[in-house]
Amino acid sequence: MPREMPENLSYLLEQMQCLGPVEARRMFGAYGIFIDGIMFGLYSDEQLYLKADSVSAEKFEQRGLPPFIYQRSGKEIALSYRCAPEDFIDDTEVMSVWGMEAIFAAHRSRR
């Protein structure tokens, strides 16, 4: 029987529809956030992380938004996803700007 999606993730996805047809897929104990088949976000432990790259990482650093880190074989591994700003869910302008930047970063990383 499939595991039910967390209620707060369902709400987040509903709010993010302003970006386009956003959906979540369960991945390794977390959820990948996708648009048009491209992963631009990661949801883990009730925290949203957005795709960052060399073009956008400085914006996250300026706001003190840390990367997603997990443990593997006793080592910390940082992925190219960073915490979303606190006001991401409450402000559609912030969501649009940061969400589109994450989508662009995801597209750039596929090249």
C-alpha cells in the first residue's frame, strides 16, 4: 500500500501550482519536487530545498540558506539543493522568483 503524502507537502504543492504543474515523487525517504519531469526541489524532514547551481548559489549564501546534507558512510554529503527562504510559501512573489530560479538551475544542470 503506498504511503500517504504528508499534509504539509500537499499544501506546499498546491501553493506551488503558480509555477506550473508541480508534483512530488517519493525518493529515498524524501520527496523530489518536479515540473515537466525535471527535479527542481527536494522535500525532507518538513523542509523544502530548491535546486541551486554556480549561477544561483550566491543568492542562497547571501541569505544564509544552507544546503541539503545527508550522511553516507560516515561522511557528510552536500547536494546542490538549498533551503528555501522562510517567506517562500507565504509570498507568491518570493515563490515565483525563487521557484523559477530553481527551475532554471535544474534546466542548466541537465546540459
